[in-house]
Amino acid sequence: MGYQTTLRGEHFSFASLRDVFARANEEKSGDCLAGLAARSERERVAAKFVLAEVPLGDIVDHPLLDPDKDDVSRFLLDRLDSEAFRPLRSMTVGEFREYLLDDAVGEGEIRAIQSALHPDVAAAVAKLMSNKDLVLAASKIRNITRCRNTMGQRGVLGIRIQPNHPADDLGGILLAAVDGLLFGCGDAVIGVNPATESVETVSAILHGLDRLIETLAIPTQACCLAHITTQLACLERGAPVDLLFQSIAGTQAANAAFGVSLSLLREGYERVQESHCRRNVAWVGDNVMYFETGQGSALSAEAHHGIDQLTLEARAYGVARAFEPFLVNSVVGFIGPEYLYDERQIVRAGLEDHFMGKLLGLPMGVDVCYTNHAAADQNSADNLLLLLALAGCNYFMGVPCADDVMLNYQSTSYHDAVGVRQLLGLQPAPEFLAWLEERGVFEKGKLAHEEEIGRRRLLEKAGGLLAAAPFVP
């Protein structure tokens, strides 16, 4: 089924809905690399005009990827709430954009339709929005999750402590984690990317993080971001798994490149739920999964099937929401300039990802980051950080000095977290804030001065734990 339009005497023709989606996308180096991008700005605008007139029902009825050939496509269709979607079927993408931006439409109205939204619909409407539109629409939505604490409420900005170490030295990991705690970070998760993918190393990290949390009675959760099979092997050996992590993508082939399947994700979800029931921990909720995504992953795996990277990212969110995750994180600039070339593309992708994930019901965080060979810098990261904070992003990364010494990329720091919270009047998760106040790290909702006695006691107690930390080979 072809699509055509004429703008100021110039005729444009698009072979398929997939083609319209790709050409309507804002410029991304990954789409250019795949040969999918609009060949001119005029063609991009023409594709947006065409897309704006497409009924939402047509998008669902004509899948961009055959569900008989891709299990993600089938999964997304099978989980769609068809009855709730019925009133939306005749609405066009342009009309849906106007609906989401209408001042009369608030969080309650949007939450009522989240189960009726196919990820391709979320992708389509994102393509028609300006950066300001993406911020405004996302700011209306709060998706709240619970594990050892509660994340996602209005007025709350969580931070993941990311204390990575190039040698997986547990003492170094714990030292960086305590440093983050003293800045009020760590309520989202204390999450370590291991340098070594082994059951022994990952188990040691999980046990060490759990000991830190238990010793200091911190109302937060830990995670070691190894492959799901490694984490499940650690769980089998008795390691404590608060959140089960996995990177996911928007096609069956791309997930296979990550070494995962929908059935493996389901198995992991069920096993961690069972382990939580056996552990003597005061859980406040049963969200147990942590997913990371990023535009371009399917293309890098040669598994994009001619679909643009924004749309494939939305499909990954459709997979994620089926497992009711505690956290979802778009690692927006990490994949490199081959997919998001510069500051402009990274900022745009970060706002798109956050909006689409929130619209689909996910607790979205964003790793505001860039690689050292991208045309970006810390000022551009600051710009995206502030835009996303205004949009109501659930959490950001807290990396010592914003420089990850293991993954070798630039992110956001503990100091950035303090600055954004103070600037916008945001606070940590409520249970975590109460702990910070009790320990003297925070006073009257804000970071206390270093001479406060509670901070010294926290350091003393942590110091004993660090002295006992073994080296992880």
C-alpha cells in the first residue's frame, strides 16, 4: 500500500507505511547508515504530512514487521488491549498528537489508554512532535514502581549509583558507592556493570552490595548488570538478586543477538519473584526487572528489517512493559556516533525515548551520556539533563566525576544530581529521603554540610565495611 502527497508542486511517493515512518523520523546517522532516512528536509516534511493523516487503526492493522516472522511483533499484538483501543482506532496520528498536548488531557486520561497503545503508535506520534512537545507531553505522566523503595512520584528524582571498576575490585566499588550515598544518590539502584562476565565475580559483587545495603539499612536495591543467564546462575548459587537486569531490543533477531528471548525473560522474571518471596527483606512492591535499551541496537546487530531506529526503540519498550519493570533506562548516547552522530541527535533521541516509554507506561530513566568520539560534550549533556528533568524523568546516572573508568564514556555525576534537584526542587525517593535525614546526609530535604555528625557516622560505619571488603579477581 503506497502513500503519496504533493507539497508546493513537488510530488512525493512512499512505498509503504514502513517507508513513511522512516522518512518522517528526525535525522539520525543510524537511519542514514541503513539507507532509510529522508533524502531531503522537504521529503521529511512530506512524510510527516502523510503520517499525520494515518489512522491509528491502520498502524495496528498493518504491522511494520510480519508477526508470523517475528515473535516480538506477535507478542506486541497479542498483548494489546483491543477493547480499550477501539475508541482510538479512527483517530489520526496528528489528532492523537493534539490530544496528548491538550491542556484538558492530564495524567488520568493518558494512563487510561496506556494498555491500548501499540508501540508503533507511540513512535508515530513522537515523530510529529517538537522537542518542547516531547517534554510537555511526558511531564504529564508519572509511572510509579516499587521494590525496596518507591520511585516515580511527582517531585522525586532518583539517581542510580554506577560505581563501576575496571578490575571489579569490590573495595573500589563500595568506596564509589558510599561516595554517591553521601551526595544523596542511590535511591534508584546501586548498579554495577561488571568488567568480567563470570558467575564468581558477579556473585561477589551482588553479595558485597547486599552487605552494604544491609549494614547501613539503606532502603534501596542493588543490581549487577551482567547477562541474565549469569545473574540467574548466581541466584541459583544463593546470591541475592534485587533487580534482574537485561538489555533488550525491538525485534526477535536483535534480542537473539543479545542472547535472550521472550521466554528467557519470562523465566527470569518468575525466578526472581520467587526468590523475593523467600528472602527476609521488607519489600514495598514486586517490580523486579531492570531493562536497558538504546536507539540503534537492532541496526548494529543487522536485525532492523528496514525499520527506523526510533520505531524499533518503541517496540523494545513494548517488550519491557510486559514484565512490569522497576526501572527502564535508555542509554541514549552510549552506542556511538554511527547511530546518533552529535549533540543535536542525542538530545532529540533522549527526549523521544523518554516520552515514548512514559506514554507506554514505563518508569523511564535516561543515561544522559556520550562516547568520546561523538560530536558532543558535557555542556550538551547538561542541556539534555535539564530538559529531561523538566519532562519528569524518573532517574539519571550518578557516575564519579561523570567519567566511567570501566566503560570509558561520559555520563552524569553525583554533583549533577545535587544541582538538578536543587534547581527544580526535586527530592530522592521518600523512603530513601527519610534514611538520608536520619543519617544526617540530608537536612530539611536538602544535602547537609559535610561537618554534620550523621555524615561522619555514616562514613565510619562504611569504613569498617570497606576494610573488610575482599578483592574480586
